[in-house]
Amino acid sequence: MNLETKALFLSFGTVQVPHQIEGDQVSTAGPGAGGQSIFFRSGERMVRLSVVASSPLRLEERTEGCAILMGNREVASGQLVKPLLHCPEQAYITVSERCIYDCKFCAVPKLKGGVKSLQVVRMMVEKAKKTGLLRAISLTSGVEVSPQSEAERIAEIVRHLKCFDVPVGVSVSPYPGVNRLLKEAGVDEVKYNLETVDRDLFEVVCPGISFQAIMDALQEAVGIFGENRVFTNILVGLGESNKTLCRGIDELAEMGVLPVLRAVYPHPLRLGEVEMTRPSAERLLGLARYLKSALDRNDLRGDLALTGCYRCTGCDLAPGKDL
Ligand code: SF4
């Protein structure tokens, strides 16, 4: 799978999967929370695709491994990679599957899921560890009550996970003081999601949240966690221009933050609430190349990530690994 083919796959983001392949090869969660997905590795690259019956891409089994076809044409051959917890090699756990905020692209507030206790998270990580495949722990969380109480809950969980002796990454909604709390709990990497670098659009898609407060937390995090340890998700396809995106990428990279450029997933529970257009392969490629050059200019290295999406690479064209 070359870079262009991965960009093509990500522009669709979905694949049809025959029934006999489903089962433990299929992961839940990810950007299309609540659905199912597969991880397909071909050569050095890996892509995560949501399982959708109407997808223009189709997975087929081969004598050895499998292939992805578009119409009758085989576009790439490779193997499915079995996820550990959500993604390969990581225990990637959503602690609170609910949220008091109402970001217009996000399914979590609509799903109103449960909140995992420390014991449940610990048991999940223990099970993952027993496979011998665990390389990292990534915790993410909606906001059940407030950003502060959520971060305190996560910090407490992290203190109990350090015994597994793998790096821990955390993605939460920030508040003043979050970085010290997480650092002291033993967190190695943090991700505070800006979702869009278009400040006007942010007000519309993330009502009730402060753009500047996230920027402040990211800036402080670089000083506390160090270079190549601070990340932020930026969605592509909410109606933002490439010019605004590139300006935002530059600003973040100059701060020492690594943006994750994520193609928006138009979740069925959010259709019609806000513009969500899956970006074309060309747009994804152009932006990924711009991101790579911005990271290079600022001596940032995506391939050094210990946890999370830069380590996994399934959902994005990951600088330092894919290009
Ligand atoms: S890239 Fe991130 S969101 Fe996508 S599957 Fe991997 S860890 Fe999950």
C-alpha cells in the first residue's frame, strides 16, 4: 500500500467485510464510535476502515492474507491485524463514554454510554498484558461531570496502571492545572483536542468550550511533558479552508505540538447538524505533506510517539511513518 493508496482508502474510510471475517478481527470504537472497524496492514503501512455494507471498497480473503478491491480491481493486498483493545498493540480505553458538552460532530454525547471504574480499566489492561502484545496504554474520556473531576479520575487510574511498565498517554478535556496533575500521576504523553483550528468554526461546532483554554493547556503541556509528547486532533472536513488549516498547523508546530489531521467521520447520529464532508485523497495528501514539512521545520518527530494515534497510524497519514 503506497501513500496514495492509503490516502484513497482514508478518503472513503469504510470497507465491506464478508461475514466469515468478522469476529475478533473487528474492533469497536474509534472515530466512528459505536460501529465496527478493521485494521489492514500492507507492507509498512496500516489503515483502519469502518465496516459499512455500502462501502465502495471490499475486503476479500486470499489464500494468504486478504486484499482490498474497488469494483473488480485489487488495490492492495496484505493482512488483517488483530486489535488488542481498540487498536493493535495498545490498550486504548475510553473511560467515560458520555459527555456534558455537545460538539456537533461527536457521537459520544448522543450515545450516553457508561463510565468505567478503576477496577474495570485495570482488568482490561491485565487481560491485554497477558497476550504479550501490549506496548502502550492510551486513555481517553468524555466529560461526565466536569473537566477537573474527569482528569482527577483519570489521574487516579493512571497511578494504578504504571505497574504495567508501558508508556501511558491521556486525552481529556483540559482545565487549568491539568498538566501538573497528569504529569505527577505518571502520564507520558497528552492530547487535548482542538478539533478545528478555525476559531469562528470552533464556536459553532464546540459550543461552551474555550478555544484559548485548550491552546493555553497545549502550550503549557510542551513545557511539562517535553518535545514530541503533546498532540491535538484537528478534524478535516468541517468546512474549514486549507489556508486556515495550514496556518493552524504552523502555529501548533511552532508551539511544539503535533497535530493529528483526522478526516471527519460523518456519524449517523450527527447527520445534518454541521457540515461533515470526508476529504478527498488529494486533499489528505496535500495536508499531510504540509504537516510533515511543518514538523520538520520545527524539529518535531511523529515517529517518536509512544502512545495514541501517531503510534497506531490507522486513521491518518502519519508523518514520520507514512511519509
Ligand atoms: S489512529 Fe487513533 S483513533 Fe485511529 S484506530 Fe489508531 S488509536 Fe484509534
